[in-house]
Amino acid sequence: MSASTLRGQTFSVGYSLLFFGFLFGPLIIMTITAFNSSSFPRISPWECFTTEWFGVLVNDRRLMGGLVNSIIIGAGVVALSVPVGLAGALALAEIGPKLRSALYTVLITPILIPGVVLGISTIVFWGHIGRQLGFGYDSVFFNGMFLTIAGQVTFISAYAMLIFSARLQRFDPTLTEAALDLGATPGQAFRKIMLPFLRPAILSAAFLTLLASFENYNTTVFTILAQSTFTTALASKVRYGIDPSLSALAVIIIAVTLIGAMIQEAHTRRREAIVTGRASRSRLYGNPIGRFVAHPATIGLLLIALAAVAIWRGSLHDATVCKQEVIDEKRANQQRFLEEQQKRMKQNAPAPQPAQPGAPQGTKNPSPFGGAFGNVAPQSPDAAPPGPPPAQNPSPFGGAFQGLSPPKQ
């Protein structure tokens, strides 16, 4: 192996490690911090293995209430965005090229508008309609759930339209024309030919719109009003301080994503094997046991069962003793630090001042100046100073100009 080849392989391996470390490093770190008993998400120093942060996450009422609201809003957005997006895609496929570009611009514009503008305009628009119709603030026009669904549909339906448009570009319109020539009605042709062809796009659009609704923040933070969704509740929780319960949430999301990806991969491989005819020749799909084991439903049930067992085993783990040992160790370290600090303070303390000359031994000087003015004794105001009495000086300058006489005229 030449030196250049070795350097190229080393560079490729190093770049791959850096790339995957950058990609999966945060996920790995969050997964580890979810099981550390520290009140702040961290890996080092490691304290105790615990699963209590999952319980903290579940017992967070605002977060769980926001999750329920997000599910309801997501279902409403999917129910409206998918038909609207499908209608827009069918309209683009049926009209001429000149009008198609203009309609495409109109339908795609909401994606380009900032979410803040969409949220505020949604509140203003529906509030104005409600007031014009005579409805009060307790009506549906001022309801946060309704406003959030209406605001999200305005731009999420464009995502669904793009998915349907990409699918319709592969559709052969002669199939529909043949069905119409054979006596089928437009509705029958649509249900029997168009919908089966669009089924994968419908599932993809529904899943994409659900995710877009679930994670949206810019528009939702304005339209939800006094209520909260999962995203807004999570953002407020992060704003006021984070704890490992957010890492526990990341672990749950990662686990659900992995389970869904494995089920989807099993479904894709099984379908490819059936379509290409390899199912009968394959060792896995060629016998009933293999087909049962490789079925996506079986894999999904197995993964869900493993997750349930992991949750059950984690709920039985008790970290109370370990946490008490950590607290005792912290207290011991704090006490040792205080003792060392007191010892250093004693070592750095100044030496005592020597006694003043002429002062009797053993006398105590209450002066805070350490005897610096020990020989100066206060005099009573009635005691007269020794010597002749001072002359009266009427000058307000205290005799500073006593030797000076005024000039003669």
C-alpha cells in the first residue's frame, strides 16, 4: 500500500468520524445525561444512575397539557391541510402553463412569509371577523386552539401541495381519460384511479404536516393566546432553566424515531421482495415462520415490548442510597474545604504588635488603633493648659497674620 493511499484512507476515516461525531454527538450526550442524578444535565462528574427524570417529565402538568393541545392542533391541521394541498396540486396540474406559474406563486407565498407576521395577521383577521359578526371574546374567533389551527393551515397546506405536485408529475392522465371513456363518472375515476396512485403522497403529506404543526413556534406563540402547546411550554421551560427532564424527552423522541424507522425499513424490504419476486426464493420470506418474523407488525410489536420491559425495569431502580452517599460526600468535601480555609486564614494572620514603651505590662488598650495614640490623653474642658494664659486675639484668622500691621495712611 502506497503512502498516498494510506493518507487518503486515514483522511477518509478521520473525516467520517468527525462527521458522525458532529451529527450524533449531541444525541448521545443528551441520552447519557437523562440517566444522571445531577440536577443539571451533564456527563461529568457522574453521580448516580437514575430514571427519575422520566417521572419528572411525565408529572410536568404544563408540558403534558401542551402535548395534548399539540396533538389536537396537529390533527386539525392534518385534516385541513391535506385536502387543501391536494386541491391546489390538482388545480396546478389541470390549468395552462401561464396561469399555472401565477397560481403557484400565490399558493407558495405563505411559506416565505415570516411566522411572526402570520401569527399576528391571523389574530387581527379573525378577531375583526368576530367583532363584525357580533361575537364576544368567549367565542371561537378568540379561541387559541382555533386561531392556531387557522394560522398553521395557511402555510402548512403549501407543504402538502408540493408533495402532491411532485407525485402528480409521474401520473399518466390517459388512465383517467380511459376510465371516463369507458363510462366512469369523474368521481369514480378519482376514487378508483387517482386516489390509489396518490396514497403514498397522502401518507407522506399527513406525516409532514403533523410534524410541521407539532414543532411550529413562531406562529403558534402568537395565536395560542393564554393557552400553550408542547413547543411553547418547552420553550418557556428552557428560558427559566433546564434540567435533565428535557434530556429524558430527547430519549423518548429518539426511541420513537428508531422504532418507526425500523418498522418502515422492514415494510420497504418486504414490499421490494414481493414486487421483485424474491420472496419465494428468499430464506427469510420463503417459509411461513420467516414471513411472520419479518413482518412489519411483528417487528413493531417486538420493539414496543422491548421498550415496555425497559420502562418497567427502569421504574424498579431506586437511586436513593446512591444519592445520599453523594450528598454525604459533598458535605464532607465542603467541611474539609472550610477547615483548610480557616487554617490558611490563621497562617496568613498578621503578627501581634509590640507593647508601647513606658506602658505597664499586662495593660489592655481598648483603642481600635492598636496603641498608636497611647501617649495622648484627653483633657477635660475645665483644665487649663500649663503656662501663661493666651492673649485674646480678635482676628477671625486665628492669629495667622498677627505680626503684620496695617500700612500707615
